[in-house]
Amino acid sequence: MNPAKIKGVIDGFKDKTRRMKLARQAVFKQLASAWAEAAELPPEIRARLDREAPVFSLAPVRESVSGDGKTVKAALGTADGQVIESVLMLHEDGRRTVCVSSQVGCPMGCAFCATGRLGLTRDLTAEEIIDQVLYFARLLKNGAFSAAPGTAATITNVVVMGMGEPMHNLDAVLAAFRELNGPDALGLGGRQFTVSTCGIVPGILRLADEKPPVNLAVSLHAPNQALRERLMPVAGAYPLDRLLDACRVYAEKTGRKIMFEYLLIDGVNDGEAQAEELARLMDHPLYHVNLIKYHSTGAFSASPLDRRERFQRLLWDKYRVPVTLRTSFGEDIDAACGQLAGKRE
């Protein structure tokens, strides 16, 4: 979905305002998979759109569904032969969240993340980010993965937590959000979008200044500088104290909550001492901790359930830190946090 390309085609014909509206309706409302389905557009416009602005910029490579049917992972091929991965998560409360990638690979090299081992190939375009969402929107429209087969459902949330560091491609990420957020698009509000970062301070400060209506998640994963540097090389460039200063600026300027993501790794960051250190960092009323089960990529082991629950109790019962122990999605199909690797089989 590239609005500039579509507009470039339609501007060459009469009645361009109405026809641009019809084209957007075909993409976002009808969720057409090809311009041939946009019957209200004249054949000559559809033919040019097929050549110059295809509906879908990505080609499905494969699709995997978790054993419980709550997670779908799609490998999608780009026009230049790369493969990215995106995930649909079906929540018990009815939310349907798409986790999209922002880059092919990732340059950050986090020790616990499969994507980080790939290195960076390139940024994704806004079109490629949008098309990941539309891929799953089409599946849901057709009744796939619905609680009631044959009943259409819609995307309710979009999170940029897939392959890549979104802050390194923030222009494209925000452009994609603006298109998806439009009144003639998918009907998603700003608070239904979340951008995640491993701790790129300039990106956080930019969001604080520009105040786009999106949520911010920060991948923390360690409560002190030494451990964070061991797990996340970004901590060398943006130390923990500088990161937290930026988070405070963001919270004060925007008045929005920040979600701190914290993978629980057995014997590494899941002890009582780490819980106390983490609690001391969570010194703002807009801070919230999301505890996440570590999903093996070969480097570490997941904290056992009893240790995860104990860590949660320490944060809330002892230190009164707002905390959630997140539900795990898609571990059996390598679709969980840190497992996306864009493999071509």
C-alpha cells in the first residue's frame, strides 16, 4: 500500500479525488488482494495500478500456526529477495494484535535475540510495514483464525516489536502509522499502536518532542549497567542512566505510560537482588513493567514459572511497582519475543 504511487497513477485520470477515495476503500475497507477486485475503478486505471502500484508489495513465503491456534507467523518476501517475519496474536480478551518488523535483520546484536544474529540488511519502507498489517487483516476478513469460523474479524492493535530496531527507521514507522490511523483506513486509534526500542535515546527524545499518538515500550531486560552491557550492546552507546533520563523526559512531556519490557532469564536477571534494583529504577507513576518469558534462542534458559511468579510478587507486593506477567505467544513456531529470524526454507 503505497499512497504516493497510487496517487501518481490516479492523478493522470479524470475525477481523481473520487477515484483516490475508491482506491483507498479497496485497499483498507474491502482489503482487496489485487486491483482486479476494485470493481468500481475503470479497467484502464486498474491495469496501470497493477503495473505501477501493486496492492501488495510482499510475497507470502510460508505461514505457521501455533498448536493452540492463537498465534500465526508469516514469512513474507520482499521485492529484492529478502524475507521478513510478522506475527498475529489472538488474545483471550478479543484483541487481535499484529507484530510487525521495521527492518530486514537487526543491527543491535542483543545476546538473547535470534534476529540480532542476522545483522542489518536494510530498512523496510512504510509500504512494507503497512503491508504486513494488511496481510493479516485480509486473513481475518476471510474468517481465518476466527473464534467463529466464517465470521470476519479485524485487527485491533499494531506493535512494532518484530525484526529490527524501530527507532533507526522511525520516519517509515510513523508514516505507516499515519496511513493506518487515517479515518478511511483500518479505524485504529493512536493508542492502538506501540513502538518498541532497545534504548535508542535520540528516538525516545524525538517522540517526546513530536508527541505522535502512539505507545512507547522500552526493552530493558537488566536493572543495572553492567548486566545490560553484557546482554545488550546498545547499553555501551546509551548507558542506563541516560536511557532513564530520556524516559523521564518522555513521560513528563507526553503524560503517557511507558512499558518496560523485561525478559526473565534463568540465573541471569531473575533474582531477588535484581528485582530490588529494578524496583528502584521504576520511580515514576507512568512506568509499568511487563515481565516476559524468555524464549530460547540457544544462548540462555528461561526462568522457571515459579521464579517468574516470585519476581512478579516481589515487584508488586514488596515494592508496589505496577507489573504484568505477560502471556507467551507462539513459542512452538519460533514466533515469540526474540525468535524471529526471517529464514527462507
